[in-house]
Amino acid sequence: MQKIVTCLIAGIAVAGLAVTTSRADDYPTKPVTFIVPFPPGGLVDFTARPVAAALERVWKQPAVIANRPGAGGGVGIVAAGTARPDGYTLLFAHPSITSVPASDVVLGRKPSFDREQYVPIARFVADPLILVVKGDSPFKTFKDVVDAARKEPGSVSYSSSGAYGAVHLPFEMAAHAAGVKFKHVAYTGGGPALTAVLGNHVQMTMGSPSVLAPQIKSGAIRPLLNTGAKRVALLPDVPTVYDLGYKDAEFYLWVGLFGSAKIPAETIAKVRDGVAKAVKDPEFIQQLQKMQLPVEYQDGPDFDKFWKADAERIEAAIKRIGKVE
Amino acid sequence: MSAILHDLALGFSVALTPSVLIYSLVGCIVGTLVGVLPGLGPLAGISLLLPMTLGLPPTTAIVMLAGIYYGAMYGGSTTSILMRIPGESASVVTCLDGYEMARKGRAGPALAIAAIGSFVAGTISVVALSLVAPQIARYALNFGPAEYVGLLTLALLLLAQLGSGSKVRSLVMSLLGLALGMIGIDPLTGYARFTLGIPALADGLGIVPLAVGLFGISEILLSAGTRNVPKVAAPRLRDLYPSRAELSASTMPCLRGTVLGFVIGLIPGSAHIISSFISYALERKLSRTPERFGKGAVEGLAGPESANNAAAVSAFVPMLALGLPAGAIPAVMLAALMAHGISPGPRLIQEQPQLYWGFVASMYVGNLVLLLLNLPLVSLFVSVLRIPYAILYPIVTTMCVVGVYSISSSVTDLWIMFAAGIAGYFLRRANYDVAPVVLGFVLAPMFEVSLRQALTISSGSLWIFIERPIAATLLGTAFVLVLLSLWMPISRRLELRRTKAGD
């Protein structure tokens, strides 16, 4: 009997210990899971892995990447929103966290999540997209494209990675800013979209600087426009939407870390501290350099401001697009 | 020519470096394991293992990934032949005659022919790739949506060739497959179709859970209903390897399959997955005894297996020659290169010759390794069949569950697999073949997307299919095939009448 009582007391003591250790000031005391809502091998996955590895060194706790692909990121984003809000399940996301629910609304579906359910923790990269035409295209500048589209609306075609995706949206923004209409041909991914330009099936597409740079250097494609506010180191000659006066067409393929809005503020602050140290980790910087992804780190509040402005542009573009066809 | 020999020598000097060679071996072995595990195919295999290669030097990493890829292609045929469980869409065809051969006690020869056919096709394709890749890659880009429509129309016509029973039943099953292929978010408009509001269905049914269910699970259910357990005697060494007759019957299908597969694999996109289906239909058309197909015809195994592996190699051409991620697997490989700081582009050959030629040379080595690895394993794999059903099938079912779940950690996929298994059980008991369902399912989204892309590009004008020579040729061929199939019964009847009148 006495043994049982001792055991019970010991048990309670251990349980009490467990309760105290899971308090925010000791975060993290166990492995942290990072949901990547895309399959391995994409931009989000490749950004998340070095971040997680650096956090592992900062926290001295395992950081686990869990790829939960599906529905343009929707499946993984929902999973991160419904996980226990203790800060041990976090989410890496890109602009689809804004565009997926917004396109659901336009298409008359009940959105599977709302972006208000997530708090931004940090942004790591924010690459603009580069608009390209085939190397032997008659279009030498973006103005040529706009002039041709104005002369004959719908005569200039582009391939996208899919409806409401990260190529469709900036093209709609650029067309809107220039007051013209382009012909949209949706493909099933950025690779097939680029292949369509090289095969001369459509006239233009967009892609990340690091992906397109070798094709541009070989002369296979020609860059005409950068959707960012500043020029990129890889392609310093390509004019930005600001240079050309189309600043409403500003668009970035960014990757950020989010948490459920239900996670206690102190825990989120802990994560932000950890991330601030992780982005200074030399191995992290070196790995992103290797992939030619410039680090565009922003801490929570700055990222929040950036994200709100970005979301407004994306949501407006999706409303303008309306239902495709 | 001497330039190519020189380049290849460079490649082999890289591929035969001990560290590269070891990782190539490891890749082949891991790939074979991944392929043998039911439900895990090459794409799932390399995506899951990609993060593990990030710590390796780039050439080593890419060689290992390639090893995993074609190792999985080899291994995938093993479960198809032994247990009727396809690891990916291409090995669905292997289930048809490969499994029937196994049921007739010819599992060993079936496995050996699959391995030899894959080796021959793989090697010929690598030679072709090293000789002509850069020249043809650019030309293959002309194959756009309109051409796809032509090719897929031909493929749809061949659907009826796939079943072993009546054509009407095959067509009904193809329609079922086409309908199932419509489930999910329409990539061109973003509309969710037939998803019943279930978010997990937004990307459509997965090909792997569907195929594993329809083929594998239904087979397990069917044999549970039969009492007579086939007795597989301990095979004699002579019965483990193909007879001379089997080998000579496989030679031409293997070579035809290689050429067909190589050409189809060059087409950017996912055309390579239909190469095995087309090869099967072709062999059946050419055969003097088409009624043997679906009942263990060795030609129906050798042709598609070769086509599949040839296409697997030539699918790398747009990636290697142009740096284009033209299909799902090259996209993952290119991503791996980018993670290593190599941005692949059209000048990969000039800028990274040791990587390019090392990769090509590693494919020669890998194919040989896989042949040497797989032939001795034949006897081991065949002895699996001697395990009593009561023990074997629960293990296989568990492995199916693990394999299918590991693809995207989705429980919905498991429900799809079991539902497809039960549906497959009833369909097959009612004498409906399930192979056309899978082909219809694969073709439906490809055909729909290409057709709509072609019509968007042409602003709705149908001329695009006639103006473009390749599209026009393919559609013309399809048209002639339809006319022929309409004319045949008529001509037969006319002839009958004439002979009667002659009486």
C-alpha cells in the first residue's frame, strides 16, 4: 500500500514537473514539428530545411520537417491550424496562404481556412518573379508587350503554373497596371509553363530568378520585367515594376514561418527569438547562398505589415480575375 | 564520334570513382527496396529520399537519386508479377501478363524477362541518349498541347485493346476510369469537381492507392474466396530462368518496346507513363495469337517492361539537354541540383561536363548493377510464393497500407485503396477487367488539360489540330483506325455474303 502511495506521489511530482517544463519560458523542451504544405523539393521545402536545421542548433531540440502536400498547400495549412496550439507545430507557407481562401470565395466554396487564423512569425526569402519571353521573340521590352496587347487585346499569350497560382496572379496584376489584357493558358506547374514558352506554344511566362537565370544566360529566354521593388543581384539589368511605373504589380514569392493564432503570445515571442538567432547561423546563410536565394529576413511585426499589403494586392487581383472563363 | 567517346571516358572516370560508385549501388539497392514495397513507386521514392542526399556532393547525390529512380522501376515489376500489386501506373500493364505467368508457375522466367528487358531497353536508351540528346531535345519541345491531343486520342482508341474479355466491357471500364480521373480541382479554372467537399480529394484520387486497390487488394480478396491453394513446388534451377522459346519470343517485343518507349519518353510532360500501355496494345495487334494476351503471354510482358524503362531514360533528355523540368521526376532531380548550388540550364553539358557525363555513365553502370542484382534475387522472390496465403496476404496487406500511407501521410488515401479494392473485387467477379479503369484514369486529366490548352491557344479554333503537322498526322492515324474498325465487320459480312452467293 505504502509503495503505491509513494508511486502516486512520485507520479504526481513528475506530472507537475512536466507541467512546469512545458511553460513558455522553457520553450522548447521537446521536438518541434514544422509543417511544409508542399512535397519535398520545392521552394518552401528548400527554405524550410536550412531554417529548421539552424533552429535545431539554436534550441538543442530536434526540428522535424513534415511534408503535408495537397490542395495547393491547403491540406498542410489546415493541419497546422488544427494542431494543438502549444507552439510545437508550426507552419512554413508562401503566398498560397492568401490566395487559396481568396479563390475559394470567388469560386463560391466555403474556404477551408481563413488567413486570420495564423500569426506571422518571420519571413526568410522574398524573390520577385521575372517575366520572360523566348530568346528570338520580337518583344525586346515590356513596353513592346504592352503595345502589342493594346493594339490587339488577347493577342499576347502567357503560360501559368495553374489558375490563381504564383504566375497567374502577377500576370493579372501587371496586365491590370498596364491597362491591357493577356491571354492566359494554364499549365500544371512552373516547369511545364516554361517548357511551353521554349516550345513556342505561348509567348511569355514568369519564374524565380534563380530558376530562370541559366536559361537567360544561354539566350534561350529573354527577361523583360522584375515584379519586385528593387533589382535582383542575379539579373541586375532587368527593370522592376517600380522602374516602369507599374507599382501595383508588385509581387513576391516569399516564404515565411507561421503559427496558429491560438498559440500563446509568449511562446510566439520565444520562437521569434530563436529564429532571429537562426538566420545569423553561418550554415543557414551558406545554404541559401548556394541555392541563390537572397535572405530577406523580416521579424514578426515587419513581416505582418508586409504580409497584409501583399495579401491586399493578391485578394484584389483574385477578385478582378473572378471566375476563370 | 571521338568527341563523344572522349566525353564518355570522362563520365566513366567519374562514375567509377569509388565514392560515386558506392552511392550508385546504394541508390540501386534502396530503389529496388522502394520498388518492391507495394505502393511505393519511383516518384514517391525519390521525393521521400531527396532530403537525405542534400549532404552529399552534387554528382554523387544526383547519381544516387537516379539509382533510386531506375532501381524502383526495376523493383516495381517484382510486386506486379508476384502479387499483382503495381507500384506506379506504368507497371499496371506488367500485372496483366506477368502475374498470369506467375500463376502458371513461370514466375521465375517472368521476373528474369522483366529484368533482362529492362536492362536491354535501359542500355540501348542510354547509348541513344549519349549520342543524340542535345540535338533532339529542342525538336521535342515542338510537341505541345495540340500534339498531345493527337497522341492521347490514339491512346484512348487503344484502350479497348487492353482488356482480355469483351470490347464493350473494356470500354465501360475505360469510361469509369475517365470519370474517376475527373475528380479534383480543375487545374485550369480552380473549380473543385466531384470532391464531395472533402479537402483531401482536392487533388483527385491518387493513382497509387487506386491501382494498388483495384489490382492488389482485389486479388487478395478474390483468393480468400477460393479454396484450392495453388501448390508452388520448390522450383528447379531450370525453371527459374526463361526457356529458349520464351527468350526468342521476347526479343522483338523488347526491341520494339525500346524504340517506342524512347520516342514517347522524349515528349516533354508525362507522356512517358503511357508508353507501356501503347507497347502492350501494339504487341497484341502484331501478335498472331492475340487471345493469349492477358493469360500469360510473354510478349505482353517483355514489350511494356522495355518501353517503360526506355521511356524512363529518355524522359531525362529535356532535363539534361535543356535544363527543363519537363516531368515530375526530372523536376525533383533538378530541384536536388539547385539545392546543391547548380542551376541547371541549357549549358549544363558545357558548364558541368563531369556532372553531365558522370550521370550518363552512371546510368550504364546502374543498369548493369540492377541486372546483376535482380537475376540472383529471382529465386528468392519466387520462393515468396511458397508462403501460405494465410501468412503472406496479411503481410502484403500491411505493406500496402504502409506504402500507400507513406506517400503523403494521408488516411484518405488508405480509404481510397480499400474502396478501390472492394470495387475491384466485385468488378472482377462480374468478369470486368480493371486495367482499362487505370488507363482511363491516367489519360482523362492529361487529355482534358491538353485539349483545353490547345483550344485556348487557338482562341477556340479547331484548325490548330490540322495546321500542326504532328497533331494532324496523329489525329489522321486515329481517324483511319476508327474507319478500319468500322469497315472490318462490314467487309467480313460482305465476304460472307459473297461466299454464300457463290454456293
